[in-house]
Amino acid sequence: MLGHWSTSPQVQFWISRASANIWRAALYYLIVVAVFGAIWLWWHYRPGLRMRLQVRQVPARQFGREILSSIGPVLVFGLVVPILFALGLGKHFRFYWNISDRGWPYFFLSIVLLMLIQDTWFYWTHRLMHHRRLFRWFHRTHHRSTNPNPLTTYSMSVLEAIVLSGSSVISLFIIPTTGAALVIIGWLNLIYGVYGHLGYELYPRAMAGHWLGRWINTSMAHNVHHATGRYNYGYYFLFWDRLMGTLDPDYEAKYSN
């Protein structure tokens, strides 16, 4: 019975789709990490070009640990959508094929909405995973890297990866979107996540004091989170941190001139 099930065309189809999605997730991650890693190495070995956000060096053993602990999350992120389709839930996605069906203004609006869902989900689940009863099970692996670098991004427990993938699942069910918007938001999420762990700041100084910049999350803000284990829980923005009083009280003083 089990052998027949495992060789059925439908099961083989979803296994092949899942395998392809995992390799795609791994490839995209490697591309982005390689780009930011090259930037990190350039500034690391040319220290006069850009100051590190933390004075101390990243321990060599940290890199190997982060690579190993990234394997599980890559599998999770690659399997989420195929599993949903295999369970027959794909028919409930708010997906449409042609941008012209809703127009270009909505297409760009949908990307903004997807960013807001990502930011909101990340903020609240991130804070929840910092609860003392959940931290060791969900978030401790990620916070072993107190001095982050691009490889830190996916260095997390499988449980945390499952939680974080929830934003994508929610988005598929509630936001009418096209494949192009999903591809764009996928790349944006990945790029911004790796940038947040860069260990260097790409935005210009005085960002935190700018009328717009004060609402945007930065690599510096997330670096403070890793260094202290507190404050700055957002992803793209600082809306929730400012509203809920979880923004580092010294953030603007450090990064506004």
C-alpha cells in the first residue's frame, strides 16, 4: 500500500514540485547572500571605507554554525507553498493571472499591502518568540549570533522558520495578487532580511531624523536588536516599534546626525 502511494503520479508530481521549490529557495538565498557577503568582505578588509556597526569581529566559528542552521529554514521556506497546493488549498488563494484584470495601480498597491502584512506578522510573532517560555524553542538559535552578518539571516530553528512563513500563507489567502507581485515581494523580503543582518549600514546618516526615514527599519536598528536582545522588532518599518514603545530609546540619538 505504501509503495503504491509513493509511486502514484500525483505524489511524484508534488515531490518534484517541492524539490524544485527547495532548490529555487536555496539558489535565491545564495545569490543574495553572495552579493551582500561580497559587500561585507570588501568593507571588512577595507575598514576605512565603512565603519562596522559593532567594533568586535565576528568569530570564525559563527559562520560554520550559521550555514548549518540555515539548512532547515531553506527546506521550510521551499516546502510551504507546495504543501499548501498538495493539501488542495491552492484553490482558495486570491490569485489572478493578468495585471490588467485589476490594473497597474492595484498591482503596485498589492506589493505595498504584502510588505505591510510581512512587517506586521514579523513584528508580533518576533515579540512573541522573545517570551521567556518560547524563546529557547523558537528564537534562541537566531540570537546566538549577537554580531550578525549576511549568513545570520536564515540561521534559525525550524520552528521559527515555520512561524515566519506564516506571513506568506496569510498573504496568499487574503490579498488578490499576481505571480509578478509575489516574485517581487519574495525578492524584497529576502534582500531586506539579508540587509538587516549586514553588520554595516547602507542608508545615509541622519536617516532616523528624516521625516520619512524615521519610520523605516535599518540595519543599524536590527543590529541593536541582536546586540542587546531587546528593542527594534520590525522588518521593513518602525511603525509598530514606535507605536508599542519597543524602539531603542537611543536609536535616534545614535543615528540622526
